[in-house]
Amino acid sequence: MGEAGISAPTAAQSPSLWRAAEPLILASKSPSRRALLSAVGLDAEVIAAQVDERALEDRHLARGGSLESLSGELAQAKALAVSAVRPHAYSLGADQTLTLKGRIFHKARDFDEARRSLAALSGKTHRLTSAFCVAHGGQALVVDGDHADLRMRPLDPVTISRYLERAGPAALASVGGYQVEGLGAHLMDRIEGEHSVVLGLPMLRLLAWLRRESLISL
């Protein structure tokens, strides 16, 4: 909160830090990713990429791609899909994967699946890997990412059911069945990694690349 009589600056009040003549497009409808960009003075147009993520995942793994590089592959596919229709803009694709001991988790299709996912993660440390790709003119300019390790506290069936009742549809909106910026924080014992990585966009790595390319003014 700002001091008395002084309005705290907000992203809406601050001029954009984006320097390029061409716009920045976020190839994702994720509110968290858009909020992360807005918070650092980067207002982006949103065009959700139309890609078959599960088919891309299957092809990536079939040709020997690693789980660690999957999020980068998906982020690149999203950025290139939007760049194909808006080649003069800078398209930012992003993706996140959750893995545990060689197993990849997806968004639950229903509460029974969410319950099974949470039971599998209970008492264990899993990894969130978030990646981004910036594309321009139909070409990927950069693909980079980072990871965070999260330890979930032991959860008994009653606690899982109570959490899902409280979380409601939000439990089906994120991989793993939780959102740490909300009720999902109650499920965690420890988080090691950058907060924005947990939210799905590795901001420090993205901002470092944008600075090197003189695309932002700070």
C-alpha cells in the first residue's frame, strides 16, 4: 500500500516499456501470464494459439524428446502458430509441464481425475518446467525456460475432498489440480524456484532476453 496522500503506481498508469514498433502478442489465454506481463509494464495483445498440444507431446516423446524439453517445444509451436498469421508482430508462446519421476501430469478432466492426481503428488516433490518462445516473421528467435520444485504436504482423502470442494472448477483449470496463488498454497510444504515460473512464465529469463534485443526500455 502506498503512503498516505501518494498513489501507488500501477501497470495501467505507467507507460509501456515495450520499444519495438511492432506489437507484442501473447499466444495464450492464461490470465496469470497476461498479469505477469502487465505487472512489468508489458501490455500484450492476446491471441490464443490453436495447436493440438497432446498430439505435439506424443510426437515429441516418440522421437526421443525429453520431458524437460517438452514445454519449450510446445511454447515454440504456439508462438509460431500465431506468428504465421501475424508475422510482423512479436509472438510470445509459453507452456508449462508438471513431472514426477518420469510421469507427466495434465489438467484433470473431472474431479475424480483431479483427486487421483493430488493423491499421486501427496507427500512428494514434483517439478514444474515453464518455457517461452518469441517468434517474429514466422521464425523462432529464442526458446528458453526454467523450473521450480514443489513439495506437496501429505494429503489424506478427506483433505483432498475438502480442498476440491472449496477450489471448485479452478482445480480443473491448472495442471496438477492446484493453483499456488490461490487455495493450492495450502497443499504445499516447500517451493524452490522463481514465483513466475510456478505461474507459467519464466519472467527473469524473458526480460533478460528482451533487454539483450533492445525490445524493452528498462
